[in-house]
Amino acid sequence: MNDHPFSLAGQTVLVVGASSGIGAATSALANRLGARVILSSRSADALAKVQAELDHPAEADVVAFDYRDVEAVRLALSPFERIDHVVIPAVADENKKRGAFLELDDATMRASFDKFWGQVNVLRAAVPKMPAGGSATLFASIAGLKPTGKDAGLSVMNGVQAAVIQTGRSLAVELAPVRVNVIAPGVVLTNVWNDVERANLADWMERTLPARRAGLPEDLAKAAVSLIANPYVTGAVLTVDGGLHLV
Ligand SMILES: NC(=O)c1ccc[n+]([C@@H]2O[C@H](COP(=O)([O-])OP(=O)(O)OC[C@H]3O[C@@H](n4cnc5c(N)ncnc54)[C@H](OP(=O)(O)O)[C@@H]3O)[C@@H](O)[C@H]2O)c1
């Protein structure tokens, strides 16, 4: 494994949002490629299930915290002396935060920014533990580059995704030589969608996207690992969307 071009042997990778979807797939792939993974989300039970499915479960730690709670994040990461890479695909209830701009209640609209502040909280706790050439991979959405239509009810959420993108690019300069990259996923078949939505979206993607296929968590995991493993990539905004940004 050590001579594999994407080997992560000897590296520690913190994944926040590891209990589901893109985070679970990224944890599994990083672990398969030799990394010790720190699996994190709010649910220790769900993380333990992900750990049990890893190729090398002994090469994993489970650390439960809510990334919105800055003190909880700091406390949870304090035992770790060195973290080489951090990947932060955590998000909650994104679809429940949809609503018409003039009608959405204030609290829900403001909670759209939980995803932004959660990633900030994790970075501020983890970066001091990261070596030169270590990396942070933030998660936005293709909607941060190409706003969704007027009926999607995501006007503020699209701004959150753009905020993640520009903060990530800024941090690639400010935090150097730690690297910072941003992934902008298109539609991915994860638990953010229910069964019916997943089936409908898969059908739509197969018909519409230039890639003519549905996006899977494993596709995003490959993108995240490629950013971690390539020491020449920083400040990148990587669209992984089957070409959605073009259609
Ligand atoms: N799926 C898509 O179609 C799509 C499209 C565009 C962008 N994205 C972006 O891709 C990223 C990953 O999405 P996904 O589809 O993989 O989501 P997912 O399957 O719903 O997974 C979200 C993860 O975040 C964790 N989480 C939620 N709230 C948290 C909190 N307060 N603190 C810590 N962890 C928390 C969840 O675990 P717990 O519940 O255990 O905390 C879970 O592990 C997100 O940034 C999302 O916006 C996804």
C-alpha cells in the first residue's frame, strides 16, 4: 500500500460527518488506503456501525460531537496531538431549511449557516494540530457556483455554499502551508433525500447529466481522497456533479 499513488499510510484523517453518506464513504476509502481515521458526528452509535464496516476497524477512533458547539469540538479533539487531514461533509436537515425567501421563518433561515460555522469551528480546533502539507477539505455545493432556480427555496442556502467556497479559498492562502480545498457536489444519493426522492433524482440524473449517471457517495469519496493525497492541490474548488454545472 505504501507505494500506491494515493496511499495514506501513516496519515491521520479526521472526517466530520462520518456516520452517513459522503463522510462514511470517505472514511472507508481513506481507511482502505492506509489512514487512521477519526470518525466524527453527533451519534456515537452510528459511528460505531461505520467503524465496524471499515477494512481496518482497529485503525479508527470514534469521537462524537456537535460541530455547532465550539467548546465541544475543541474538547473532543484535544486528545489528538496530530491530525494530518480533515474532511468536513457534515450537514443536517438541509432540505428542511428550504422555503420562499419572504416566508421562511427567521430561525430556520439563520440555521442555514450552521454548515458554515460548523466547518469554521472544526478548522479552528484542528488546524493547529496539522503539519505543513496537511489538508482541509470543506464541503459546499454546486449551488454555491450556480444558484438553484427560484422555486427551490434555497436562496440563503446558496449563499452559505458560496460563503464556504470563498472562505476556503481565502484560507488556502492564510493557513498555508496547510492546504485547503472545497468540494462542490451536485446531487448525490444519500440520506439527505428520502427513498422516493432518490429514485426520482437517479432517473433525472441518468437522463439529464452529461455523465448520464447518478452521483454516489463513493464518487465524492474518491474526490476527497484525491485532494488529500495530492500535495500540489490547494485553493481548489472541485465540482463533482456529473456535469450539472453545465446544463
Ligand atoms: N447529497 C447531496 O445531494 C448533496 C448535494 C450538494 C451538496 N451536498 C453536501 O455534501 C455534504 C455531505 O452530504 P451528505 O449527503 O453526505 O449528507 P448525509 O448523508 O446527511 O450526512 C451528513 C452527516 O453529517 C452529520 N451531522 C449532521 N449534523 C451534525 C452536527 N451538528 N455535528 C456533527 N455532525 C453532524 C450526520 O451525522 P449525525 O446525524 O450522526 O450527526 C451525518 O454523518 C454536505 O455538505 C452537503 O451539503 C450534498
